Amino acid sequence: MSTVLEQIEQQIAKLSNKAVKKNTGNIRAIADGVAKLDGLSDVMYNEMVQFPGGAIGIALNLEEDEVGCVILGDVSQLKEGDEVQTTGRLLSVPVGKGLLGRVVDALGRPVDGKGPLDTKEFFPVEKIAPGIIVRKSVSQPVLTGIMAIDSMIPIGRGQRELIIGDRGTGKTTIAIDTIINQARINRQAQASGDKNFRPLYSIYVAIGQKNSNIARTIAALEAAGALEYTIIVAAPAADNPANQYLAPYSGAAMGEWFMENGMDALIVYDDLSKHAVAYRQISLVLKRPSGREAYPGDVFYLHSRLLERAARLDGKGSLTALPIIETLAGDVSAYIPTNVISITDGQIFLETDLFNQGIRPAVSVGLSVSRVGSSAQLKMTKQVAGKLKGELAQFRELAAFAQFGSDLDARTKAQLDRGSRIVELFKQPAGNPVSIELQAAVLWAMQNNYFDPIEVKKVMAAANHLKDFLSTRKTALIDTLRTKAAIDNALAADLKTACDEWKTTFTA
């Protein structure tokens, strides 16, 4: 009997008589991953709302008599009349180095089967972008390993460079090559014990892609040893639109952690066209008024508030953004492409015609631009590639003009000949980034006419042979180029000797 009394006394002692304030409501209607809620009078914009069964919602429409909420997670168990309650928290995702090498969903939950994440910190998904005063000018390069881009359309740490083109023109390949190249540079600096080197970590956000494509990307990064420096945020096509809408912001929050803690990060949004489509879908179900091409009026703000978060901060780190946009039949003047072009600091435009001609990467020199320019280039690249963009643009104009007449003067023929050699030199297979010192050496050889006697269609083979020759037999010269990052008279003499020696070994 005494034990029963003791148990009752313990239960009474535990009893709490404090009033608990809860803001609860009910589901009025639910469809397409969007719920209309009744009774949540104190809810905040972008606040997390708790649904039965562990599903989370985000309050997006705050109306007079109801709240429009997008649901993340399993919607199948929810029904009209279910009770919901506010959490008082804005949506946050886990951040930190513990996410490197992992694949997570839009909420930062692991989906790769490698166990829980080793991270304790959280950052809000939506955050106001840094102001003008705290930003620093962009002057440190992000090396893609792609000769055509590093020499003519340089990207700097803290820049936002758009990759734009039709479907299947190699947009994702450029982004993946950049991630692979950065991982190679990181490993090289770690091995050499360089104390001043700041590694560049990568975040790849896959929006609305097939699961097989995401798996192929992960496999490519793993095979190249780049996954250990990369976070992958996956919101595949099978996911609901709310996850696809949130994924880029979650990726940006993970990147901001690196920037705020004095490190450098690169984020790829692949692609923002699908992001805008997912947002349009949500907005139409939420009954928001539609504008041009049925997109809601704030679709420009959707991308500007995302891309403005990329910056190089004074006294801290940087976040570089590579957004990808898919065009239809090369139409860069469509609604979403023009929006993103006006937000970014330049674009790499990939042309379908060039791709079909076998010129890969299919970078259009006329339409591609970097508004940061040579301030994000190393001195040696400036020295060897200063005139290349003009020469190549001139060649494209002349080639189009030369189709109409066969009677060309010697100077025009020489320009066409040189241009076609530069085009061949810039051809590069996917997943094979070239180090900046090798790029500089090969371009120096081009500027000093070492490729002129070689037949045009054999220039690519000759360039590859020269790269192999320099990286295997002239390692000291390549190391000096890397450390000096500028070509002085002594280095130019060494390069001349090396190229003369290579000439005797290469048979066209």
C-alpha cells in the first residue's frame, strides 16, 4: 500500500500547474503539398509550422482569415481538420565542415546512408545579404581548369558568374570541372604544406534533376577525389516543389558558414530555371496573382535575394556563386534568363552550334563576359592571354564573312589561320581540368608561334603532348611558374628552351 501512495505522491510532485501558451490551428484544405490553415493568428512569415506525423511546413501566405503553408515531407498522412501548431522558429539547416563529403536534402538531412551528420551548428535558410560597406573588391581567382574560361572569362572569389545555354551544351560539366579542379588545388597545397593557402570548399545544389543524373555527378566527384571537399544538396525532380524551392537557400546558408568563419566556398545552383518553375507551381497553388509567363511578380526577388548572398567580405571569407540557367533555342532575352543576367557579374554563354561542331567547351566568346575581368587573374595569365579574346572574337567575325567569298588577302588568311589554331587549342575533354601553370605555358607557346607549323587538326594533339612533356620532364619549370605566378625574362628563356626541346620530340 505504501508503495502505491509513494507513486501517487511522486506523480503529484511532477504535476505542473503553469499555463502554457500554444498557437494552434487546423488544416482547412490541403492539395499539391500546400495547406490552407485556420486559427494560426500569431504565425510569422517563413516560420516553421509543426504538422502531425513530423511533417514541417513553412508559412508563406499570411492572409486575413487563413494562412497558406507549403509542406516539406510526407503529405500523404495529412487530412482536413488535423491540428497544427507554430514552433516560434524560422527554418534553419545544419552547417559546418561535418557536411563535407555528404549528400543532404533541402532541410540538411542526410540521404546518402552514411549515418547522422557530425555538426551542432544551424544557420537560418533565409538571411539578408551583406551590405556594400562590408564587401571587399574581387581580386583572387577561382580557377576552373578550363583554358577558355581561365584565360578569357576569369572568375574571382566572391563573384557571381552565370553559366547559360541550351539543354545538353555542357553547363553542368563546366561546374563539375571547376569543383574537381579546386579539390586538386586544395590537395596540392595541403601536400606542399603551404601555410598561407586558403582552400576553396564546394557546394553543389541539384534542383529538379533526375536521380540518375545526380548519382552520376556524385560518382564523377568521387572518382576525381573531390567529394571530400564538397557538400551536395539534392532536391530531385521526384521531390515536392517546396523542397526544390528551398534547396538553393539551404545551400547558400551552408556556404555562408564558411564565409562567416574566414574560409572560401563555391556554390553551384543547377539550375535556377527549374527553381523558378517550382516557385511558380507553389505560387499558383497559393493563389498568388501571376504575371509574365505565369510567374509571380516577385520571381526577380526570388533569385536576387539568393545571389546577393554571394560576396567577398572584409576580414572574413568569400562565397562565389555559379548559377546555371537553361535557355530554349538560345533565347537569352527570355524572362528568367534576362532576370539572372541582370543580377550576376557576367555570364559564360554556351552555344549549341559550337557544341555540335565539336568545339567543347562550347563557349561563345562574343556573348560571354566577366565584369570582374583581369583583376581576378594571375599575372602570368594576363601576360599570355591578354589579346586572346579579341583575336578569337575577330576570327569568328572573319570566319562568318569568309564564307561568302574565296578571294581573301594574305592578312585575313593569316588571321583565320591563327584563330582556327586558338579554337583547337581551347578544345578540352570533360572531367580533365588543366592546372593554371600548364595553361600559361601552353598559351605562351601559342603566342610565340610554336603551333604555327603544325596542321590545324593536329593542334589539340600537339597541345596535349606539350602538357605531358612539361608535366613529366620539366617539373622544376612548372613548379617555378606556379610559385612565381608571373613570367619574367629568365622564365621566358626557360620556356623557350623547353618548347624548343619539345619540338624535336613531337612528330605531327
